[in-house]
Amino acid sequence: MVIERPRWWIYGLVAVIGLAILVPFIWMVLTALMTTDQTLRVPPTIIPLPPTLDGVHTVFNKLPFFRLLSNTFLVSVGRALATLVISALAAYALAIVKVPGARIVLVLVLTLIMVPGDIFIIPNFSIIAGLHLTNTLVALALPNIFDVFGVFLLYQFFRGMPRELIEAARIDGASHLRILFTIVVPVSRSGLIALAILTVLNEWKELLWPIVVNRDVDQLTLGPGIALLRGAAVTDWNVLMAAGAMAALPMIVIYLLLQKQFVSSMARSGLK
């Protein structure tokens, strides 16, 4: 019996890569605990002595932080739910029902993945303005509820569904909607979870679109709200980093609580 020796160089490489990923976040937290003078010193201050929460207090004084946080949460969850429903319906039509021209539609959908999203900013703004939805939370989520990648991801899951289950349900007289929500969706739960995770993360870090469509601070999300802290001439980096750390904290907590589900759904979606 041959016992494989541990490949310590692989563990070392992974540790170095992990440390490189963590360094920016650690630097952000350390800067958030500094005073404004410490952030401007040359050579730069590494360890804040003594640490201070002045940057955190300034964030709460300059921004309606909890309002921005609640806006981000509502928009992210709302967009994720709408994206799951629309992507599931579209993927079901392409993979299971196989409507006429399904292959052409699939090719067009895949083509849209290669189109930069910034191209659609002006058309989306024209539509939102025409619907009189500017300066609302609905305007932040509505143009993005159709996710091309989400349709393709769920299409890959649905295509691998056992045909016997679908045919048995059809023989029993089940409608397409019943088949989708009682058979296909439960079997493809890992793919739906993966899509929901990616959608929430993308919306949580959205910056450009909220600035374009909304002007009131109370109708913004965390990304553009934090951008308002950057000064035209001088920026208090401790305040900016404190806001960034607080904005990232909810996602970190959610990941730590649901780590197993995150990794499992992502791994299964990759296998599909």
C-alpha cells in the first residue's frame, strides 16, 4: 500500500493566495480604526495606536447608514426572488418544453452574456423615466431582474432532469407550472441557491446604476451612499474605510452562517 505524502507546497501556495486576498480587507479594517492624521502619515501607519472609532461615528453623522442598509437588503432580496422566478420559467421553456425556435433563442441569450451591461444604462433609464419610477427602490431592481447568466445556469440544471419524471407528471395531467414548481425546482435546488447567492452579491456591490436613476440619498443603496463620503479635494480615508467595512460585514456574517450551503450549492452548480 502506497501512502501519498502530503504536498506541503500546495498548502503553502493556498495559504499565500488566501493571505493575499485577506490583506486588502485587513488593511481596510486597520485604516477604519485610525485617525485622519494617521492615514496621511508618510511612511504610512500600519497599526492604529490607539485605535479609535471616530470614523464609524462620522459615518453615522454624514449618512443615513441604516436606511441605506435596509434599502440594499430590500433591493437585493427583491431582485433575487424576481430573478429566480423569471430565470426558472425561461429555462424551463428552453430545456423541458422546447418551444419552437428554442435553440435560436438559447444562442441569442448566450450572445447577450458577451455584451457589456453598461450599454443598457441609457435605454433602461429611458424606460424607468417613462414609467415615472425614478427615485424609487423599484427602479434599482427592475431592469436587472432578467439575468442572462441565470437563465443559462438553470438551463444546464433543467436539461439534466430525468425525462421519466416529466413524462409521468404529464400522464397524470399536471400542468407545466405544476411540473416546474413541484418537480423541477425541488430537484434543482442547489442551482437556485447558487443563482440567488450570485444575484444578491451583484446587487449588494452595485454602484453605477443607483447613481444614474436615483438622486435622493434616502433612495440609494450602500455602494453609492459610501461613494458620497469621498471628498472633491480631501478624503477622510478612515471614514471611507469604516463605511466599507460596515457594508461588507453583513455579507461576511451571512457567509459564516451559511458556509456549508454556499460551498455545496456552488460545487454542485459547477458539476452541472
